[in-house]
Amino acid sequence: MFDSFIRDGNPDDLPLIQQISDTELGTGYFNTFNNNLFSESNQIRVIIHKEVLVGFCYSYITSFKEINIAWELSENQFAPNDKVGVLKTIAVKYRFQKQGLGNALLEDTINGIFQNNATAIFTSLWNNPDKESNINLMIKNGFRWQKTIPNYWTSDSIIKSYHCPACGYPCKCSATIYLKLH
């Protein structure tokens, strides 16, 4: 991790974030993100390695009620208005993966979410055999499995016209929901 640092993302970083997202997550996926990326409830952290932006993590704070509408979780330990973090996306350029950069970025993002008084963090992980390291990364950092949702991105990919690098268009991949408690 020498020659690397993490900082807040800014609008000038968007072209590089878009490029990383298109390559690692699928063409057009980044375009599906909320237009208010730099609002108070959102957090974009980027990792710079040898003066080059090589990865990003996008997260936001919401209520448990809001994520439960989308994911239909069976967690009884949360009140509807409990403040929770959602780790929306983490991606590192392929040639910089498996060097600890993604782990450093994830740890930094987790700390930021909990500093904003979230009681927990939820994330939906893409079930792609080529991206299993993300599952291992989450487990290593204390996340636990909640549920798997088949064809999670199918309707979203049709509505928002993004193409999955694993299965094409529309995306037929499943998602696995993970939880980390504070």
C-alpha cells in the first residue's frame, strides 16, 4: 500500500470512476447512480496509487425502512427509522487488485459510515464467479450473509440500459445481501 492514499472523491474524478466502473462492473452501470453523488448523505472515497486513481467506493446513509423495501430483509433487530449505511459499490482496476488496495478502501469506507452514526452497513454483492474476491473481502471485514436474490439486476439493467460484463444484457446475475453491525 506504499505510495497510496484515500481521499474524498470529487466531480473531477467522475471520468476515471466511470471508466473503472465500466470495465469492472459493466458498461453503463455507473450511470445508474443517484445524480446527487456528492450530497451530504452520500460518500465517494477514491484510492490513489502512485498518483493515479485506481479505485472507488460509493456508499450512502439511509433508514432501515428504505433498504428493507428493496430487499425484504428478515432482520428484527432494526427499527424502521434506524440509520444504516449502504455500501453501494466498490471497484479497483483489475491490474491493481489483490494488493490490499480494495481492503484499505473498504476499511476507510466502513469507518466513515460508522462515524456518521449508522448502526449497521448493508451491501449487495454481485454473484459473479470472477468477482468472488469481493465476497471474501466482505467476510474478512466482518460482514455476514443475509440472503441471496436471484436475477437481482435484470429489471434494473433493462430500465437503465447497462450491460453486465459477465452475462451481457439484460443482466441475469444474482445478488447476495451482507450485513455488518457496528
